[in-house]
Amino acid sequence: MALPRTVLLLFCLLAMPALSDNLLSIYQDALSGDPRIKLANVQVDIGEALEKQAIGNLLPQISSAASFTESSQDLEKDSSIGVAGGTESFSGERYSVSLSQPLINFSRYHQWRGRKELAGQYKAERVDAYQKLILDVIERYFNVLQAEDDLNVIAYEITATARLLEQVERLYSKRLASITEVLEVQARLDRLNADEVSLATSVEVARDELQELTGEPIGELAPLRESIDVESIDTPFSEWLEIVRQKNPTLQSLRKAMEVQRQVLKEQKAIRYPVVDLQLSHQKSDIGFENSPRPTTTTEVIGVTVNLPIFTSGVNSAKISEAVHRYEKARLEYDLELRRLDKTAKEALLKANASIRRIVASLKALESAEKSFQAMEEGFKYGTVTSADVLDAQRNESQTQRDVNIAKYDYVRSRAQLFMVSGMVDLQELEFINHRFLTN
């Protein structure tokens, strides 16, 4: 009897291995839920709206108005001028259209220039938010992997120590080992079990930090390759500094912020200049003075108005002084961030290249430590070494394995940090790390 197609499909799905999360899938989850990205997008929308407002202030403004009135007048009798007195009622209508166009307004011009730079600043901040999210994903992802590797190392050490304890206890039962050796190995095993609890907690903390970015539970993560292909970064540091100055989005944002304040300063200085506006109006009305009736008239006016502030009691001078200090503040913030990024780039470059040398050296040390531990285990079977010698060799092997892991993860994180500071951490770089260093 043939199974239904739905049942066969279910069997096939159950037989398929579960897909591990990797850097790309974690980033996509974080991208959809990270509030920093949403905030940056809203900020860009605000900047574009402010720029449009400033552009509109330089363009013609047209307005219209209409009024309808019902009026009643009580006339007092005055025989001297021949007014008989009485009450008059009448209605009135007035329609008008007016146009205003700035001809000379340097303040509004510099306001538009400033708003344009502000929109560019917000866009640079959005790029910075995306790059910081990518760096956060990389660092927190590999923090989880490193914590899990440390836990695996301790688990391996516990297994080896438990095996050694069984051997020592058998020897003790035959009076071939002292109680001191048994207690020493037992103490070592107890300490490792305690360390395992602490490392298991570190794994949970690291996974929670990664989950904080995605807002969703984290599944099994694609692990680091057993052998990763590392390349030394040979680009001179002077070239990295130039790249930092050109591409770092934080510096781009701060440069835009400086330009914003420079335009604000020009805007405040321009308040002292004349403002010239063109005025056009068209009006049709049958309402006269004090809403009195009159024949319907059509009035068209064209005019030019000139406004020039003469005395403002120091208000304009204070505004200019404020703008000067704000510009200086923006310049100092740029210089401060530039120094910090130069220092970060240098540290990341040195650490990445140093990690490569550490990887090579640690792998050689690990090979020697593994052979030493194996020799100690064999020697213990034949009574040529003590259990303390085996524990020392085992401890050395585990520590060397941790050194290898630390060097690998430091290389990946330092490389990502260098690219982040240089403004080159993007989706392509994330794909490169995911393909080059992870087992997918």
C-alpha cells in the first residue's frame, strides 16, 4: 500500500538535518528588529522633511482669503446734516489672492544650505547604525562560539580527569598508589566541575546578548572552521588612516555637523542684511470702510518690500555668538573622534596581525602538548610518571587549546573592528566572514 504524498513529505522533512543559524541569518533577524535601525530611518525622514521645508521658504508662497459679512447700522437722526435716522442692513463679500516671493533673503538661503547638510548628516548616521549593527552581530556571534568552545575544552578535560581518577583508584585498591594521589586527582576533578558550571553560565549570557539583537530565540550556531584561512593585513597604517578619514561614517556625520553649524552661523549673520520680497495681490470686494457698502471694486497690487533691522538690543549679536561657539564645539568633537578612531584602527591592525602569529605559534604548541599528554598517559600506565605529571600535561594541553581558540577569535574580531573603523563593514564583508570562517 502506497503511503500518501503528505506522509512521505513529512518523513522527508523529519529526516532533513536542522539548519544552523549563521552570521547572515542572525543579521537578517537583527536588521528587522533592531530599534537603532528604525530610529536612524526615522531620523533620515525627518532630515528630508526639514530640507523640503527650507526649500519651500525660498519659493513663491500663494495664499487666498474670502469673507462674507452681514452688517446692520443704526443711524441717529441729525437734522443739521440732513440725516433722518433709521436702520440699514446690507451684506458684503471680499475675495483676495496674494503671492509673495523672496528676492533677497540670505538668512533663508543659508538655512536651506544648513538643512541640506543636516539631511546628509542623518544619512551618514544611518550608515553608521547599519555598520555598528553588523559589528555587534559579528562580535556577539563569535563570543557565543568562543564560550561554547571553552565549555567543550573543559568537558574534554573533565572526561580525561575522570578516566585518570578511575586508574588511580584502581592502583590505590592494589596499594600501588597513595591516598594523596587519589585526593589530588579528585580535587582537580571537582574544580573542573565547578569551572564547567561557570562556563555554562557564560554560554547562556553570551547567547542572551546575541538574542538581544534579534529579539528571537537563538538556535544552534554554525561553528568556527577547524582550520581557518587567515591572511596578514599588509596595507600600511598610513593608508588605513586615510581610509578612515574618507569612509568612516561617524567622521562623515561629524563633518556634516560642522557644516550645519557653519551654515547656522552664516544664517545668523545674514539677519543683519536687508530682506527684499516681491508682493503681488488681487482683490475683489464690495466692502468699504467699517464694513460700509460700496460698489464692487477690483484691486491689483504689485510691490517690493525691503526690511532692514536697525536695533535689536543685542539679540542678533548673542545669536551670532552662540552660533560661533556651536561651530567650535562641532569642530572639537570631530577632532576628538578622529583621534579615537586613529587609535582604534591602529590597535585593531596590530592585534589582527599579532593574532595570526599567535595562531601559528599556538597550533605548534598544541601539537606538542597533545603528544606530551599522550606520552604522560602511557607513562602512567607503566608507572614511569605520577598522576601529578599527567594532570600537569592535561592542564597544559587544555590551556594551549584555549590559546588557539582565543587567537582565532581575536583575529576575526580585530579584523572586523578594523574594517568597521575604516567604514568598510557591509553585507559583502559579512558574507566573506560567514563563508571564510564558519562551517556552513
